[in-house]
Amino acid sequence: MTKFKNIKSNGKGLILTIASLLIIATGLIMQPILAEARGRFGQQRTPDDMVQHLIERLDLTPEQTDEIKPIIQESFEKRQEVRDKYSEERNQTRNAMRDEMHAI
């Protein structure tokens, strides 16, 4: 009977070990992907950062780089205008929510 208990407990330990290794491996694999995503969702990239990223990813020629720079710059400016347009509304909504939560 004790032999079966040892096998069962060792089996649980093995499963736990394998699961832990899979979680660690997934974290190591996802780290570069998440680091790139942080650039998109964390600190805002400048137009020059975006152009440099495209040069590296797409192996752009100098001519292609010259063509894409104004497009990236215009897109950056338009996105900034939209962010600015809604930032005050976002701040008011956040403050109203905070006030309501504090009242609870």
C-alpha cells in the first residue's frame, strides 16, 4: 500500500515540476514579444523610432525611407491630435469615477 502512495505523490510532484517548467519556458519565450509590445503600449514611440523599426523589419532602402518618413510623421501628428482631443474628457471621467469610488 505504501508503494502506491509514493508513486501517487511522486506523480503529483512530477506533474507540478513539468507545469512549473512550462510556465517558466512560456515566460522566457514571451519576454521579447512583450518587450516589443511595451513599446507600443507603454512609452510612446517617436516618428523616428517608428521609421527605424520599419527600416530594420522591412530592410528599407534609403529611397523607401525618405518616402515613408512624411507618412509616419503625419500619422503621428494626427494620432496626437486625437489623444489631445479626448484627454480632458478622459481626465474628467477618471476624476468622477474616483470621487464616486471614494464616496462608497
